[in-house]
Amino acid sequence: MSEEYQRALGRRIAQERKRRGLSQVELANLVGRSVAWVSQVERGVRKIDRMSVLEKVAETLEVPLSELAAEAPIVAATAEEIPGSANLRLVLSGAHALRAMLHAAPVPLADEIRPQVERAWHLTHESQYVELGDLLRSLIPVLEGAGRSAPEERRPELFEMLAALYQACSAALAKLGEPEAAWIAADRAMVAAERGGDPLMVAAGAFRLGFVFLGARLFDQAEETARTAAEALWFLADQGKPEAMSLWGGLTLQRAVAASRLNHADAAYDHLARARGIAEKLGEGRNDYNTEFGPANVALYEVAVAVELGDAGHALRVGTAVDTSSLSSERRARLHIDVARAHAQRRQVAEATNALLEAERITPEQLRNHRMARQLVSDLLTMQDPPTSDLRELAERIGA
């Protein structure tokens, strides 16, 4: 959606609202959105990025949808393929399981493989997708074969490491905007975990699958996956098992995001409150199953949820107060991206630019490959005429 169309659409909605004698509060109630959301749309600060939402606004205002959507504003973003994504898809394309079933394979020592599995997750967090793809293409065939050739007593640990690798693959593909491939990787992770007899690793696979659904905007499916997995885990979390508490908390945070994107504000904040309670019992310093769950991560999700709900003020208050020193560079950079989104909702271009520059300083690869960040920079360029040199140079670096 162009900046001009966005502002024109906002003015049109405001005109039609006033024509019908509705206040912003009344329109918000009728379309199931917040007053802040209506205000931001009318000012051209916030996009209507789903046709179903635009249809609801048109129906409420008794305006033909064709008039509001006359310039076809809702278009899928296109971009050149990010380096590494093709290699990660190839990881999932080989018939490694078939070869493992038909041919005996050497069984490496777990101590030799586990550091490489940990490195795979490090590369995932650092958005080093080319190197990650190379590593997975060498490791996954080895573990597919070893898991089936090893003595019975060694199979659980080998399948557990295989599940962790598929989870890393799924996490990377989800960030790259490849939901179909990420779904396959998450499913394979859950199958490997089942073969290893590890229910918590199965839950970790469900956690990865939730991110796939969120990225694909399948919010009902994200809620269903997270809800059923969290309910199954609750008795372990309630008993104080730390790994189960981390997974339950991570799944509950996913439910908060799904609710916010469906504009269910009460449900979103309720999920956040429940996750916060578990996080306070668990404390900092853990990263069970790469969830990074704890009080700081709950605060990061609170910022993201507030931005989704159009509550930029709340997002900025929480975002400026949270201590992220215990979190990965990936999560710290994501906080700055969400803070930038909140500033953009207030048309604070300089502040949004500074937040994005800080995200770039932390993980330049993530910002360059993050579709939301590129779209945000494009939006900031249209808000500021002429753009500052910092913003213009940032746009050039990330291809916005």
C-alpha cells in the first residue's frame, strides 16, 4: 500500500464514519478493534493489511468494498530470495530416512555431534543461514542413519539431537518467510522426538510449529497448536519441572501473539499475565529447548503484543524499561524492531530510525533479512520527505 493511498484511505474512513454520525469509539466497537487502531488508520499511520478487515470496515460504514479497495492496496510483498533459504530447503528434500532404513550407517559419539548441534542453534540465532544450511546438510543425514543403526540404548539421544537440528531448520525457515518448508521441518522434529521417546522434545517441536503458523498468519492454527501442547504440559509445569515450565511459558506467549493479531486484546493480555507468573517462579538464566523463556522475554512479547494492538504508548513504556542482557542477540534486536514499529505508529521517524540502527548494530544479518524491518523502513521513507541520511543509508543497506 502506498503512503498516499494509506492516507487517502484513512481520510475516506474518517469521512464515512462522520457521515454515519459515529465516534471513533463507536466505530472501534463495531469493527472489533481498539480506539487507537481506528485513530491510527484514519491518520494514515497504520495499514489495513488484511482484506477481511477492510471488508468489515466497508460493511460497517455501508460503503462498497470496491471503493475502499479501488487501488488494490493489499498486495503480497515480493523480494529476491534471501541467501541460504534454498540450501535449507534442500536439507528437507533428500531421502535420508530411506537410505538410513536400507543401509547400515556408522554411529558417531554423542560428544562429537552435540557441539555441532549447539552450533546449529547459534547460527540460527545469528541469522547465518548459508553456514547453517551447510552444517545441516552434513549433520542430518548422519543422524538419520545413526538413529536407525545404533544399539537400542543409544537411539534416544541420537533422535533427540536429530529433533533439535530439525527444529533449528524450522526456526530459520520460519524467519525467512518459508512457512511450507518450516512446517515440514517442525513435523520431522516432532517425529524424531517421538522416536526418541522424549515428550518434552515433542512439545518443543510444537513450539516451533507455532512460530510457523504465526509467520504464515494462520492464527487460529497457532492458537490450537499452542493451546493443546500447553494443556498437555500443564501438570508438569505445575509440579515445578523447569523444562516444562519454560515450554509451557513459551507456548502461552505464542497464544498471546495469536490473540493480539486476531485483535482479542483481553485474551492476549491474560496470556501474558499467566506467562509472567510462571516466568517469575522460574527466574532468569535458563534457555530450555531454545525458548529463552523468562521475565525479560515476557516483557519483549508484551511490547510486540502492544504494538499489534495499536497501543504504542504501552509498548514504548515497557520496551524502554526491560533489561535484555540475558537474552540472545536475536531477541534483543527484535525488541528494537518492535520499539521502532511503536515509534512509527506515532510518526516519530527519527526515534524509529534510531531503534532500527540499534537492531542493525546487534544483528545486521537479521535486520537485512527481516521482511517486517524492510517494510518498516519503506514506510518511514514515505513519512519523511526528504529522508535523513541515516534513514536513506539504512534503506540502501537492507534493500528497502
